[in-house]
Amino acid sequence: MKTRTLFARWLLLAASLSLALASAYGWLSFLVNGIAYSDLIGLDGRDDQMAMLGHRAYVGLALGAGCEAILVSAVAWFLLPPSDSKRIRIFTSLAAGFGIAFLTLVAIKGI
């Protein structure tokens, strides 16, 4: 195996691990801020805190879903055979990534 190909695979692996950690942080942030938001429902004078927690929850949701989409796309790119054309690999990996992220959002939010 060429050194350049081996370096590219290690770089993809490192980027995938970083994206997995960022995605996990995003989902955890969404979960924690959503729980805190639901605890404040019905209390008087907590509207500004509810707005802040709601915003943080949606930022965590966007971070988790975005990193997950890029992560799945990178893994799909890695797993597809290099003999396919680059257009097919790009389209398939992006479709897989954003399809999985959309299905996760549907499961989480019930869109």
C-alpha cells in the first residue's frame, strides 16, 4: 500500500473519531438542555432562562446532526470501493450521511 494512501486512511480515521466525539457532545448537550428546559416549564419569571436553554438545546441538536452526517459520509466514502467513479462515491456517501442524519432527527424530534 502506498504511503500516501495509508496516510489518507489514518487521517480519515482521526477525523472520524473527532467527528464522533463532537456528535456525542452535541447529542448530550441537546439532552441535558432539554431536560433542564422541561424542569422550568410552569415556573413564573423563568422565561429568559427557558429561552436560553431552548436555544442551547437546538444548537446541540444541530451540532449532533451535522457532525453525524459528515461522519457517516466519511465512513461511507471509506467503505465504498475505489474502483467506482468519484461522482458515484460522492453522491452515495452524501446520501447515506444526510439520510441517516435525517432519520435520526425524525426519531428524536418526530418531524
